[in-house]
Amino acid sequence: MTVERPRQDSNLRTRLRRPVLYPLSYWGVSTSIVAVGPPGPRPVGRRRALSSASVSSLAGTTADGDPSEGPPQRQLLPLTAEIGPAGSLSVGGCDLVELAERFGTPLFVYDEAHLRARCREAVAAWGDGVAYATKAFLCRAMAALAHEEGMALDVSTGGEMHVALAAGVPARRLVLHGNNKSPAELARAVELGVGRIVVDSFDEIERLGHLTADLRGADRPRVLVRVTPGIEAHTHEFVRTGHDDTKFGFPLATGAAARAVAVLAGQPGLDLVGIHAHIGSQVFEVSSFEQAADVLSGFFVPLDLPELCVGGGLGVAYVNGERAPTLADWAEATRRACWAAGVPRATRITAEPGRAIVATAAVTLYRVGVIKELPGVRTFVSVDGGMSDNPRPVLYGSGYEAFVPREAGALRPRVVRVVGKHCETGDTLVAEAHVPDDLAVGDVLATPVTGAYGYSMASNYNKVPRPPVLFVAEGRARVAVRGETFDDLLALDQPLG
């Protein structure tokens, strides 16, 4: 069976389908349910095709070259992932099945070496000032790690700013974003001396003007104007931000960006240092960044400002067969386009990668609880997580792979739908998942490339506690974020007197 894999977060090859907000009914449908319980004898299937102890040998294809049924390809796995002699997958020297037994499931497992390597790659590619986009994944451990590796941090709310500061990141290493920054958020940023504030609206300019009216010289906040260059990035409509019809920034086409620059020039308490733009997320085509750079340069060069930030949005591969540009490819292509358009080489050209830093660093582990076969329809595999720990498939129609860590090199000829435990028909994690023939109730099932916008977008829907987050390195697993308990779900409730 050949399954078309969608480009992630893209509606070019697959249209977003809204979830049906009702429990699924099976009336009139013949079902075969495998109940929760100890797994019986495993059916004989096509077993692990590879015996190498290293995942670097995983081609992720079958004998006929089909990537769908092969093991997950190397570019989808964390940097230190490897297959042990018994066939099980480890990350950071920790066996994934053993981690699931020890810490329970669902469970986010981050490869610390991978995180550090990507941060260093970003700094090498973009230089000083490159900022980690914390909305992709943030906790104190992640903020501290990014700072230790030389990255600034892009925060878009007062909450993200608070976490970064609590992790020991100096305020001068923060870049504050947001299309609706509150007066309190702006006041705190000014008071603490946040490194950069990216201005997003005329209302914000007015608020900042009042807050900084008495500031002069080095005490003035450094600000950038966020502009929308009118670029339609090839990505999902919900994460495109560079076109004119968006809530973010000042459009170039309407003259709003030029007016914003003029207004800021008349604010003595603000130091306008640059221009910022972000065309969208999960962008695979370097040409989109080149086009944006060319458009931005025409506006930027006459202003004679020292800084140009092109935002983030670099895509990552989520399914077998996908490839994405590297951080170095992105930086090189963007700089080359800027220079060709007349941007002085002395300009600080920088960026704000998020997904490209953390996405592939993590896998999520689940436990299979129910396998439900609908003859002639499909097979549903229910796990103990779902849309509360990964809402991306529901929000964007995003695709993922699924594999069994106990035998990571196994072929995956069986097509199933991996679903969560929530009371929602649309609670789908992997719509068309390829799994081994012998997948059984009780197995640990993994989805790779879940390091970005999984935990950060997690919720307590259906009062499901959010899972723990582990950082693994050199055979040691450390809890970066503890898992929530049922009592945590009551912590904010107050008795009505």
C-alpha cells in the first residue's frame, strides 16, 4: 500500500481537515477490539531487517526503495540515537523502553547532545545575536542550555520572559516579541533592560513612548520594526506570517512600515536599531528566504540601520523521504541574497531558529492500550497520550512516523491510525502510520521529531496531566519538567464561598 505523505504544516498537498468535535460512534460497524491487558504471543511478521548496532545504517527503505515501510530514517532521529545488540533504540545512552518503564508514558525524551550541537551550529552559521525561538519548547533547563551555548533567547510573552530570567539568562540576551504586548510586559522589559524589543503596532509605539519619555542615551531600549514583506511562504496558512493579511507587523505594501520607522525616529526615548521580518514556519524552500531578503533589502538599505533580523521558520523533516535545508544552508543563502541586494556586509544579519534547534532532538514515548480492527475500514491503535501532548496533527494536519523502540530497525508493513485517549474523533497522532506486523497491546510506541510545539502546546484537555520531560546524555536521564499529577489538576481551583 502506498500512502501519500503530506508536506508538514502545508495545505499545498493536503487540505486541513477540521476535527469532528464528538465522540466516535461505531453503530452499524463491525468491530474487533483487542482489550487492554498483557500482550499474548506476538504474530509472526517481517522482523528487524538490519542488525547493525548503529542507526546510521538505517536507510529507512524497503528492498523496492519504498521509504514508507522501512524503519525511521536517520534524519528523523536524535543525534545520539543508536540500536543496541538486541535491536532496541537508545538515545543519549539510555534505552527508550527502559525509560518508559522507569518514568511511565507518555514521556518526552530530549537528546541533550543534539540540543547543544544545534545551538552551536546556529551560532556558527549566524554569529552573535542569533536567538533561540523559545515558543518551540521552553523550560528552565532549555533556556539555560541555549544561553550556555551562546544563543540569545526570543520570548513572545511575559511568561516566556519570566522562565528565561528564572533560568539565569540575562535580560540583555532576550529579544521580546508579541503582536499585543501588554503595558505590564513592556514596562518590565524596559525596567530590566531587555536586549531588543521588536515593535509590532502603532499602539505599542505609543505605549513605549510613554514608558521611555525620560530615557536618553544608553538607557534607551533598542527596538526593531517588524515588517511584513508580502511573501507567501509555501507552508500551512495558519503559520504563514509574511503575507499582507496577517496580524503581525507593519506591511511594506501599504506604507505602514515606513510610517512606523518615521514615528519611532521621533521618539527620543527609543533607539531604533533595525528591521525584523518573519515569513512563516516550517518553510522548506530556501528560495522563500531569498525572496524575502531581496524584498526586505529594498526597504532596509536606505534606512542605514545596523541590524536586520530575518526571523525563523526553517523547516525540518518529519517523515521518511523528507529533507530540509541545514541552518548553515539557510544562513548562507540569506546573507548572499542580502548582500546581492545591497545590504552592507557590516550589517548584523541574524535570525531566530526554534524548530530547527529542538524538533528532531526529541521522541515521545507512548504505551499501546487498545488495538481496534474495523474490517474493510482501518485499524486504530490507541495510546495513552494524544492531542493534549501533540496537537499539531489536529491543528495543521501534520504528519509523523511511528515505530517500536524495542526493535527500531524492523520493517513496518502494517498501516494503522494511531489515536489518543481523548473524547474527540479528531484526536489523531499519526493518520497513516506504518508499524511492524507484530505491534501488540502493551508495546511502547514512539513518534520522532516531537521536540518542537509538542510540550509547548500541551494542554490538560479531558483533565489529562501533562507528561514529564527528560534530558538524556551519556547514559544519564534527568527530569527537566516533572509530570503532572491528578492533584496538580486541582491546584488552581478555589472554593466558592
